[in-house]
Amino acid sequence: MRVGCTRIPVMNRLSPAQQAALQSTFGERLSLRAADRASHGRDESFYAPAEPDAVLFAESVEDVQALVAWCHAERVPLIPFGAGTSLEGHVLAVQGGISLDLMRLNRILRIDAEDLSCSVEPGVTREQLNAALRDQGLFFPIDPGANASLGGMAATRASGTNAVRYGTLRENVLGLHAVLPALGLIRAGSRAKKSSAGYDLARLLVGSEGTLGVITELTLKLHPLPEQVAAAAVQFPSVAAAVRTTIALVQSGVPIARCELLDVHAVRAVNAHDGLGLAEAPLLLLEFHGSASSVREQIETVQACAAEQGGLQFAWAETPEARSKLWRARHHAYWSALQSRPGCRCLTTDVCVPISRLAEAVETAVAAAEAAQQPHFIVGHVGDGNFHIGYLIDPARPEELARAEALAAQLVQLALALEGTCSGEHGVGLHKQGFLLQEAGAPAVAAMRAIKAALDPHGVMNPGKIFSRQG
């Protein structure tokens, strides 16, 4: 259940003796200040704040090891914290404890241009990494929108606008180091492109939402910067027409780099926020990567598919500056929509369905929101069947929250009925625990619990997320 303006009650407050022990070990890196606790007790979700009892600003792997070991011994909750941009309550201290801020661990440890890989600490952000790679003709493609930390992106198995061509973070992690409560520091994976040596612990930790351990280093795949990049916005008479175009492109094998949907409400909001002047109609934002000839072929195929569905015109962004402005507006859609209804909050959810069922899912979501007269907007990484709907609500009107919750639940139920998933990239966090049980089934969730019990026997790692400790 979401929580409106009421704070989430927390437990396990630190005793004076525990505070003294922590301060003796970590000195000024440990903060009990109200401002630091408040800033680490919220994210971009609709949940009210739930503050930790203390914040540790880790400056070394040794800091992480010491805190994980102490929390394990003292049975104190530990919540890994990156940039704080998660959407499902992942970093809220719902049982009190210590927020472990990893943003000072922000070194790029190595770049291996010949092997197309790099190793980074968890506090490195995607923009920081790409700035360092640019002069070497390389880039890291995972782009969830916010300038998130790579550790946080790994913990939530981030995706984003480039996933249709380059995959999600799961496909771009070669290996990692992590500190586990029961085992200490481990290494999983390597710099090799593949391995069949034992269990794939790296993939287990990617997407674990901080419930198994703390990632302290990542080895990532890199990609050459494409020879040519072209981007365009094309308008459609309806959301359904835009989605049908997307399905045709995917099924025809066009290696499009980005294919993003904005409904008319999202377009209107980004126009007002970023001054784009886009036609106020459902839009696909498209980007093409490759050689000059392959990009030309992709464009010809896409134009033909769009024309069959009533695509009216292509507005090209031909310079890097124009492309950046276009994608910046897409990434600002959430905040732009918030500004379109002053004082509102946004209850947002995402689902992912097989590409053949995408049109049905989107059309049903739109029809339900319009029938309920619920202000909303839709954006989506529709090239891989993933879309987001945000319901704009007045936090002072509980009936609006209840209506939005009901609509979000209906959408998730539809996605599961279409053999999709309750979340393509936001994760489970606090909000989708019941849906995870429905999607995966009780035996699979029991297996997840068994893994957590083995690696985190006292349940100190980000408790209350993915599944509750009870039941």
C-alpha cells in the first residue's frame, strides 16, 4: 500500500552505545544530522519519507566492509544509497537503521579500450563515465534518464532508452565485487565476455535491490561510438498507430537504437517545460546508429512503416545539440508532467509485455484512465515492450490516490495476463511485492527467500524490499 502524507513508522533505533561505536570507527564520515537523515529517507517514489537513524558516507571499500560486518553482528538494518532516483521506495529506511551513501566511491578504476570494458566504483554516474569515454571513441549505452549512479543502476537492473538495441544493465555487466553480510567481500564474474564457471553470482546481485549485499565495483561492457547517428520525431494520429509502427519495426528486424513513445499529454508537458514546439500528437522519438549506409537503410524502412500507420512527418534532429535537446526533453517528461498540474504528485508504474501484445496493453491503459477521468501521461521504451504510465493526483484528495492505485493495479494484472511482467525496470521495492508473488509463484519466491537467508541470515540488507520478512 502506498502512503500518502503520513510518515512510514520505523523500528530499530540505534542505542547510545551503538552510536558511540559507529562514531569511534567512522568519525566524521558518520552523520546523525537531521538534514542528512532526511535527504536519505526519500526517493522519487510516491511514498512519504522514512528516515534512517544515521548516514555513513563511505570513502573506501574498507568502510563498506566494516559497516556491513557491524550491522550483521548488531542486527541493524543497512540501506545502500546512490543518487536516490529510484521510483518504488527502494532506499527508504522502513525499519530504521543506517543509510550507506556510496557516492564518494566515484573513481573510474580502469578503461580497457582494446577489450571494450571498464571497471568503476559504484558512485560513478553514467554521465561521468561517458564523459571519460568520449575521447576514446567509446560509450556506455544504458540510459535510464536520470544521472543515476552505476551501482544503483546495477542494484535495480536499470534499462532505459537504448535497451532495444544494447540491452539492459544485466547484459552489460561482466563482473562485480560485493560485500555480503555472511561472507564478506566476494568477486563475481570477470573481464571475459562469457563464462560457464559455476553459478552466475553477478547476475544474481544485479537487480537484487540492495537486499543481498553492497556492490563495491563493477566491470562493464563498452561499445564503440557509432559512425553516424540520426534522430527524429514522428507524429501519429493515435497512440495505437504509434505502437503498431513500433511492433512492425521490431518484427522486421530493424536495428533501431531508440524507439520512445510519448502520448499527447507527455508531448504537451515537455513542450511547455522545454520549449520544443513539437506537434501536440502522439509521438515516436527515434534514433538510428551505424554506418552512413545502414542508417540510411534504417530510415527508409522506418519511414515506410510509419506511413502505413498514418505517420505524418519526420522532424529531424541533425546536430548533436539538437539530439541532446530532444532526448533531454524525453528524460524530463516526468518532471514536466508534474509541472502541468501544480501541487500534484505522480503515482507511476511500469510494465513490460511481449511486443506482439504491446498495442493491447497501451490501448487498454489509455482507455481505463480516460474512462476514470484520471489525469495521466504515458511514455515508454516501446521498442522492447516496456512503457510507463504516470497518474497525476492531488495529494490532499485520498479518492484520487485510491483511483490511481486501482488503475495501476489493473494495468499490472493485464500485463501478467498477457504473459508480461509487473515491472520492466522500476523494480519491486515496496510497491510490487504482491505482484511479484503472483508473477513468479510461491515456490519461486520461496527460492528467493532461501537465497537471501543464506547470504543475509539476519535480514539486515535493505529489509522490507522485494518481499517482507514475514509470510
